[in-house]
Amino acid sequence: MRTTLDIDAKLLKEAMARSQARTKTEAVERGLQELIGASRRHRLSLAGGKGYGMTLQAFLRSRADE
């Protein structure tokens, strides 16, 4: 999907350097993936051992679908 974004040049340059992304698109995609992952990790940490009622295999399958 093509989208026009107005991103701070210094911020994008640093993100590309730190992530070793070769393109701007790759840097933005990695950033979005990291943001989503951080949100998921936070949500899991809030569960505090309550469990989700699924096996490890079911959990891994659900992750593979994403």
C-alpha cells in the first residue's frame, strides 16, 4: 500500500542506522513491527500468570498466523 508520510529526516536516518534497514520502507515496517510486539508483550505482562487456556503449540500456531 502506498502512503505518503511526513517523517522527520533525522529520526528516520537514525532509525535506519540503528535497525540496519536498507530502505526507508524497511525502517518504517520494522518500527511498526516493534511497536506491535511491545504492545503484545505489555498485554501479556498484565495477564500476570492468569494463563490463556491454550497449549504452547496452539500459542505458537497463533503467532505464525500473524
